[in-house]
Amino acid sequence: MSELEQELKGLIVDVLELEDVTVEQIQSEAPLFGEGLGLDSIDALELASAISKRYGVVLQSDDDATRAAFSSVRALAAHIQAARA
């Protein structure tokens, strides 16, 4: 697992105040929404804001690439790395 994936998992737990989920329980390939981690659209907005502040990457809600990036922690890490390159 990449260091960025680990950081993102911690960010998800902290920003979304997931009291019953630990970083270790989040699988990098698991879906963030629906049957995976169970996030909703409000969670996505909060997470996008936190990612923008921490990594300087703007995630726009009406962008197909952003929707794809939010499919899993691994996809989100890849999107951030590509945007920062």
C-alpha cells in the first residue's frame, strides 16, 4: 500500500469522523460509496474540500474524472498523484 493511500485513509477517518472505522479496516480497492465504505454525497464534498486543502488538488463534482477517482482509495490516490505531477 502506498504512503498516499495510507494518508487518504487517515484523512477519511478524521475528516468524516468515522468513529466505528479504523484506517486498517479500509481496503484500498473497496468502493467508497454504496456497499463499500458507505459514504454519501455530503461525505464526498467534505472529503473533496479536505483533499483540496491538504494536497492542492481541486476535485470538481461535475467532472467524470473526479467521479472515477472517488471509486476507491487507490483510484483517489492515483488521481491526486497524476494531478500533482
